[in-house]
Amino acid sequence: MRHLSYLALLAACLLGTAPLELWLGVRVYRRWRLLLLSLLPGGLVGIGWDSYAVYAGQWHFDYRYLLGIRLARLPLEEWLFFLVIPTCAVLTLEAVRRCRPDWMIGDEPADGDETADGDEPAEADRPLAAKRWRLR
Amino acid sequence: MSYTVLALSSIGGAVVVDLMLLRSRLLFRRAFWVSYAIMFGFQLLVNGVLTGVPIVRYSSRTILGARLAYAPVEDLAFGFALILTTLSCWVTLNRRRAAISSRR
């Protein structure tokens, strides 16, 4: 069981934030393409740095607590870290938005678009060509 | 470069991304800071487990030595940078999508 430690930690993060999607309705996982794109820059830099740090001996992983799968000097769990933790961050921001809709974040739809949370443009108003551009 | 130097530069990089590159200006938004305050607690917890178990071991040469809940303080800087960069990208992509759908 010990080798599942890191994986269990990541699973706990996902389970702990799941109610935000399921019950608070933040619709983050539903916008999964936007989500993955948002994770990419931080993830790439993070993985590069992490891999360099292991190479330079700044830190190392104790494989007694890991599955043992290694990619680019990093355990699989560390790769997953860069998916899971930023996802939790997005979920948190969207949950705060959900609870405090008057706190502007800067991506609110322009005037006249009456959709509540800005991620569900009214289908009827939109020409077919516009749908290609929607990243949801 | 030590973890301390890299961690501090990562904050600089994230601030440049937010204020100049993507201009999401999350650093001026209350919603961002409240979200970060919530995440800060969980960040201490996750970092604490990672370094307390310890799944990750740091070389003493690379860190200042100050620790908070087992984890080197540098972890907090790196976490802040990762969170800010990700949210900045998220908000920018959502803003672009909102602009595209309101233009049509």
C-alpha cells in the first residue's frame, strides 16, 4: 500500500474538490479543452524545472512511496501533480466566482450577453460558423 | 541555480504573465486573492504530506532551510507561481471565448 501514497494524495485532492463541480456547478470539467489548454504552459515549465532539479540533485523522490513508473526522470505521480493541482486551482477560482458573482474576474461576457456564467452562449443566437471557435 | 533562486524567479515570471503578457491582471482581483487564501491552506497540507512522509527529499544545499509544515518555504513560492500562471491562462481563454461569442 505504501507505494500508493503519492497517488492517494492526488486522488484526495480530486475527490475533495469534486463537489464543486458536482454540486456547486462550476462547470470546469465540462470545459475540459479550455482546462487542458490552461494547464499546459505552467505544466510544461513545471515539468522542465522539476526534471532539471532532479538532475541537479536539488531534490529526489523516494520510490518506496511511488508506483515506480518514471518519465523524464520524474515519477508518473509528479506528472499527474501538474494536472491535478492546477485543476483544483481553477475549481477554487470558479467556486469563488459562483459564491460571489459580483466580484469581477475579467472574463465576464460583454453587455447584452445574458448568459449567467458566461460559458453557455444561447445556441439560437449563434450562427453555425461561430461554433467552430467555441472551445468548450 | 538553487531552488530558492528558481522559486523567486518563478514568481517574477508568473507576475509578468499575468500583468504584461496575458494582461489578465488577476493580481488586482479580489476573487483571485480569496481563492489563493483558500488554496494556501490546502497547499500547506499537500506540501506537508509530500515532505513529511517524505515522498520528496530536498537537498539542504538548495533551500534556505526555513520550513512551514515540513515543506521548505520555496514550495509556497513555486505553488503561487503555478496557480497564478494557470488561472491567468484560464481567465484569458475564457475572456477570448466570451469576446468571440459576443461579437457574432
